[in-house]
Amino acid sequence: MRRLKVRLRLLRRNLRELRVDEELRREAIAASVQRIFWTAPLLATGNLLAAAGFWLRETPAAGNELLWYNLIITVNLTVSAGSVLMWLFAWKIKRPETSTRVQTFFVYVVAVYVLSVGLTITLIDQLVMTGITPFLICVVIVGTFYYLEPRNSLVLFSLAYLVFRWVLPLVGDNSVNVIHSNQVNGLIVTTLGLALSLLGWLAFRRGILQQRTIEGQQAKLRNLAYQDPLTGLPNRRFLDERIKAEVSMVRGQQTQSALLICDIDHFKDVNDTYGHLGGDDLLRELAELLRKNVRADSTLVRLGGEEFVILAPGATLEEGTRLAERLRELVEGHSFTVDGKEVRITLSIGVSTLFGTEGARDYYHRADRALYQAKALGRNRVAVAVEQLA
């Protein structure tokens, strides 16, 4: 009983490998269209060379051999032209903006087309021989070149075998034993094609899932690299990159930007009274308060410790000063909660604008000096960088 349960779990796990979500379906179809685009010219060339090879041979005198000879040349030329059209259509629809429905229809039409070609050439071959090699080749092409959903693949190869089994006795003068042998071989061939298709699908699915996992991990790493773990705000590294882009805009006189540095007054007293965990709670609450009261296009960053920086793109020095004063009054009138107790704090804020000449290390120096000026003047106030007043 235990072995049966284990086997059932393994079966369920294997069946999960065959599941299809919409994104996976789109990616599989898009990849199949790309494969058709790259392989269709080779198939066209191969069929053209095959037709030329038969044409250069000595023409049979008469009978089935002459009919076979003419049909083989005609079919190969037709298939070569069809492959060129297939390539042109693939070139047209392989663009990302093409709907998945159109691409899906195209891929399955191509799959049916390739199987039909293999079946047709095999039936023509029955006029002079007993092999089913063309059918085998085309089944392998469909099973390996295109990423078909498992259930669709099962239907496709099952129908291919049923048609093969039904039409095979209608062509040629082969004995019952030969026909039966070819029907059995056709079953093996289509089963092989189905197996190759399933293996290809599983490999593609695993590759996509691994890629998604890697991309998700990379996104998390990027977030960790640019995010302050305490408050969830962007960090200094993020601000450095954002400033570089903003400085370029200011340098090109396409915009102007205000920079605010906010520092909590006497934050050490909070830590001494409520402990560092209490101080962390206050920082998180302050970060959320500031985030809700700056513009959506502004960048709010925790610079470190109890310092926060706000980059307000498009804001003049006067507008930046008004923003700083509004935030200062907001924090002064806000009641913070630490360990269930009401705590009041104030902010000192330094304001400057970007000149467009700042480097990675000195973009905030003027605002920082203005902050120290606000501290020196008694805290809980806004000071503007002296260079901006001239």
C-alpha cells in the first residue's frame, strides 16, 4: 500500500510537469515560430536539391517507376515552394506584437503540413518500394523542432497514425504482410514522435521555469541592493543612480530639481528612552508618513541613521523650501507611537537645488551644509543653502 502511494505521488508529480500556463504557452509558440523561420529555408533547399537529384537521374521507361519518378520530382518542388512561403509567413508573424492565436494557428498548420508531406512521399514510394522513411523523417521533425502542448501533440500524432494506417493499403501492390509490417512500423514511428515531442516540451518548460526563477532571484537581489531593509525605502545606492540621471537633465537645462535632507532632532534621546527597537519603529512610521506626503515623482530615500533625503524633480528652490516647511510642520504635529506611548519629534531640513555639475559624492553637500545650519540655529527649522540665495 505504501509503495502504491509513493508511485501515485510520483505520477502526480510527473503530470504536473505537463501543466501549461498562458505565459508558457505564448513562449512555446513564439519559440516554435522562430524555429520555423530558421529551418524553413533549409527544408526548402533540401527538397529542391532532392528534386534536382531525381531529375538528373535516368528517366525510367514506363509503368509505376515512371509515375513514381514524376510524382517525386513534382512533390519535392511543391514542398520546396511551400517551405519558402512558410518561411515568409514566419518572418511576418514572428514579431512580438503578433497575437498568440495567429502564431498558434500557424505552428499547428505547419506541423500538419510537415506530417502530410511525409505521408504523401511515403505513399508515392509504395509504388516502387516498401519503406516508410519519409514519414519517419517528418514525424521526427515535428517531434523535435516544434514545442507542442502535450495534449495537442497526443491528438496530432494519433491522427497522423490513423490516417497513415488507413491510406497505406490503398496505394501500391504490396502484400498484406508488408502492409501490416509498415502499419506496425508507423505505430512505432508516431509513438517515437510523440515521445520526442513530450521530451522537448518538458525540457522547454524546465528551461523557462529555471529562467523565471533566476529572473526572480535577480529582481530580489536588485531590490536588496537598492532597498533599505528597515524602512523599505530606496537606499543611498539608488539615490546615487537617480541623481546621476537628474544631473544630466539639469545640465541640459531640461529641468530643475530640489534636494532636501531631513534629520530627526535629538533622535539619540528616543533610542536611549525606548531602545533601538523602539527607535526603529519610529523610523518606519516616519518613513511611511513622509512617503505619503511627497509627490509620486519624487524620490524619498533613507540615507542612513535618522537622515532622509528627498529629490523633487522639476521643483524650484522656492518650491523645495515650501515642501520642506510643510513636511517639518507635519512631523511636528504628528503623534508617533513607540511601545504604546505617544512620542513627539521634530525635523531639521536643509534645502538646495542641483547645479548640473555634481559628482557622485558631492551632489548633496550644499543641502547637507544647510542642514547643519538649521541645527545650529536651534533645530526644528528649514535652512536653504547659502549659494542658492546669492
